[in-house]
Amino acid sequence: MRGSAPVGVARRDAVRTRRTTRRAATAVAASALLLPLVSAAPHATAGSDTGSLQRAFADAAARYDVPQSVLLAVSYLESRWDGHRGAPSVAGGYGPMHLTDARAALAKEAPHHSDGSEDARGDSARPRKTVEAKPPAAADLPARLKTLPKAAALTGLSARELRENAAANVRGGAALLADQQRRLGLKASADPADWYAAVARYSGASDSRTATVFADQVYDVLRGGASRTTDAGQRVTLAKSPGLSPDRAQTRVLGLRKATGDRTECPSSVACESVPAPYQELPDDDYGNHDLADRPEDQSVDYIVIHDTEATWETTLKLVQDPTYVSWHYSLRSSDGLIAQHVPTKDVGWHAGNWYINSRSIGLEHEGFLVAPDAWYTEAMYRTSARLVRYLAHKYDIPLDRQHILGHDNVPGTTTSTIKGMHTDPGPYWDWDHYFALLGRPLTPTAGPRGGLVTIDPVYEMNEPPYTDCEKAGQPCAPHGSGAVRLHSAPSEDAPLVKDEGLHPNGADSTIGVNDTGARASTGQQFAVADRKGDWTAIWYLGQKAWFENPGSEPTAVNAKGWVATPKEGRTEIPVYGRAYPEKAAYPADVPVQAVSPLPYALKAGQRYVIGGRTHGEYFYAPTFDTSKHAVVRGKDVYYEIQVGHRVGYVRAADVDVRWSGR
């Protein structure tokens, strides 16, 4: 985990830089969501040529008469200037300029997350829905996914050079921008304000709203400036241009169709179109592919669930419009951040594999593949997603924390038998730290050095725990930044990983498989401290002490304080549940009683678990197409949501004492 002396020094500096930057950003993030955040490089080494990428931008800008600042800002919005070791994004984009060659990128198909057995509805009152997505045919690829061949024709460089060489890639991006400027009938200009239409076209969007939102974000970057060290150790800087105002009148020359966003629930600052999911009656008393409701009038919306699609954009839209498939509320496109809304937020989607969570959540699918670590998510998609989540969180009063903004991999199984089949997206390669900074809630310490809680927060770029099973079982995954830390049964890297009885019955060990969440804590999650020893910290996790490396020079967590639940005095252990359903007496005669069966994770006396919220037991009965038979059952039993392990869980209030933990 630690490198040679020069790398260790660089890493310590990186940690200090990022912590300082995030604290400074807290006050302004909400009003300046699109301003870039400074971060530092994990891979910089003594003697690296930290100026060569900056020079590449200058040279390419001069060669093609494109303002260097415009070239830098477009690249930042696409990739934050990272090269990703020549690997493609989820949209098939390569290098700092995100030149797309999806045909080459899709040549190797990635396997799906988990074992595919999750019931997306998560409600035993109805037939199961476990269908899986299929990859698209290469012939179906749209023009926005084939910009790299065009760049090759314009520059005379080979496709391989454009994919693998950062300087060549920047040159290709400059050539594309210059070509767009000419094709739009606009003159080359040294003034960045004169490139608005060409920047909009660079997005590859087919509608004017998506293209102009992309351009607006680029110009926000231009106004705010940016400075960071890339994944290759290259320091790149874009100076601020606070008074820059682009020529938005240029939109008249774009000639793009108008988006169908009039029936969507999205903030005005994003591109959002309506692609409705069907509510349709099917044979054999079945129906699809979501449930009509009246939230928040009939039930509160308490969660937003982050997914990845495990399919391309085109396939994703086909699937959600299939009445025999499952559903979610929004999809987000990688290449430009376009949002498609499928299900009104008042209605219930079938997306999380847990009916209690489904009935109280909104599901967001992001174009991506969990087990392709180098299939990176674009900055445009991260930023658009953050804007949407902020809008939804404000609308429904959802706390912006990791017990309410869940990954699909944080949603619990409903019963013991469903745990192994639960999906594991977006997985360890989703950058939660950057995401929460964009949400205006950067992860910062809230307690002193001996705080009673910790918030998991490794430096994403330099945290590279090994994983296997991305391409083949047992085969190592490509090294990549991660927001997760590994949990051991003792304070040593040689100690066995902690056990997860639900995932690995009969005492089998947790593994480092990319879909094995049994010994994993993720960025933003909070846990009660169980012990500290040297560079190691122990947390209470699935009923046991779980140790992770957390040295003061390279911390992987920050100290925190908050409310915790502990087994009520006199109880040796208490059960944990995967859903907060009402007691038997609460059900009317015409609604079948739903079992409240405990998961195999007993919390023992003296252990403490961070509380995310308090709620009464509730069940949404909706097994038929005829909504007149639907009902919401509310009980008197009170539950607390807790961070029980990698996934959240629920404990009865009657079983626990609640205490404040902090310093």
C-alpha cells in the first residue's frame, strides 16, 4: 500500500492537498456545482515530466487555431485530463479528449455484475423479474460514438496513436473542434467566446438542448478554471476567465432537433428528455413494468439508488421500454450526460431488488459496466447526475449522505435466501468522494482525532486494492482507483478477510472478487470505531470487528460523530432485517401478511452501528394491474436504519438503545 520514499512523500502531499481543498470547497460547492476541484496525482514520481501534457494542449491549439483554454475546458469536462492508461470510457471514448471508437471498445464484452438472480421487484407477492440486458450490435452505433476515426482522417494519425498517446489524442480533439467550427460556417477566432457552437457540436448530441448544456458546462469550467495532476502524473492548469460570456446566439447554426423534455422532472440546468416506460397489462395476470403510486402523498421518498446499466445507452432505452422487463426512473448517458426520464417519481420502479427500498426510492441508471475498471465514467455524466440528485433530494427532503444516497450494492437482501443474488453495481470503481463534492457535500471530518465514528474516505486515485473476476474467474482485474477499503479480521494485511454469513454460508471466507461485498467498506459510509491499533482502525461490521489500514500519513477515513444504535442493555444479541415491514396486527384482512424474517447478522452486546434514520414499519401492497386493490399498510413498530455492513439494514427500536457518539 505504501511506495518508495518519493512516492510516499507525494502521496502525503496529495492527501493534505485534497483534504484542504475539500474543506475550502464546502462553503461554495452548492452554488458553484460545476467549478472543478483541485486534486492530486497518485502516480507522480520523482523526475516525471509534469509539463508535457500542458505543452501538448498548447501545441495542438496552435496547430489548429483553437483557443488553448477551450481545448483544455472541453477535455476537463470529458476526462478531467486523465488518459486512463489508454482504456476506453463506458461510451468507448479514449484519452483526455474522449475520442470515441465504440466499435473497438465493445470488441471485448464485459460480464455482468453478481449472478443475475436478483428479483428486481423484490416482492414475493408477485412473479419474479430477473431478466438481464444484452449487448448491442456494432452496426447500431450512432455517430457520436465514432469520432476517433474522424480525428484520424483529419490528423493523419493512426487510430492506435489516438487511443494510446495522450499528445496525439489532444491533437485529434483540436482537429475535431476546428473542423466543427468550419462546418458551422464560423471563422477561427482567438476569442473563446466565439467557439460555443463548435463546443456544443463536440458533444456529439443529436438534440440542441443536450448539446448546449454540454457547452454551458464547458464554459462554466472556463470561468472557474482548474488545476490538477492527472492519473499519469501530469500537472495541468486552466486559468480562470470569470467574465467570459460565450456567443450563445450561435445555437441557431447547430441545426439539431429539439429535445422532448416537457414531461420530465429535471432541474433546468440539465438536458432531460422523456422516454416513458410502459405501464401495461400482460397475459397470465402479469403486468409491467412499474407500479402506479402517489408519492409522497401515499409514501415518502427516502432514498436515491445509484446503478450502472451493464449495457450501452441504446440497449438501455430499448429495455426500459419493454413492458416485460423491469424499470427505473432515470437513465444517464456517459458521452454527454443526457438524462432520460422513464417513470414519474411519484410512481414505483422495479430496480433495487428490495420492495421496501423500491417503494420508497428513485432509481438512477448510469451508462456503465461494473466489472470493467478502466471503462471510466465521464465528468459530464458525474456532474449531470449530481445536479439531478440535488434537485430530487431537495424536492423530497432526502438527506445527502450515504445512508440515503445508496449504491445498488448497498441495498440489503429482503431475506437470507436473497442475499447472494443481490446486484453489486455501481461497484468499487464509482468515485463517491468526487460525487459528493459535486453534490455540495464534500466528505470532511466532523470530530477530533479520537472521534467515535469514522467516515470511509480513501484518496480514490491512489487507493488500488486488488480485485479479481473482472474478465475471467480468478483473473486479476486491471489496477484502478477505488473508493472502497478492504476489511480484515485482525490489524494486518496478512489477516483473513472478515466473514459475511449471508454471502458465504457455512463459514466460507470473503474473497477479493469484484462482486464480493462481504469485506468491503465504501467511501462516505460511516461506522462506529471498535478499536485502534497503530496504523489500523477497527469498526463494527456485520456483528464483528473489521480492521482496515488507516495510517495518519495516508488516511483512508476521516473522524466523525453521530447517533448510534447498540443492543438494549441486558440483550446478548439482536436481529437485523432487510426491510422494515409492519407487525402482523397492522394488516387488514384483504392484504397478505408479509414475514419479517431476520438476516443472518446478529448484533452483539456492546457493538454500535451508525443510524441513518427512524421509520415506522410500512408495506406497499401492489400485486395487480388494477390499482384499486393496492394499499399501503402502516404499523406501530419503529425501526432504525443502520450501516450494518457494506449494505444497510434495519433494527427494531425496541431492541436497541440510541446513544450519541463523538468528541
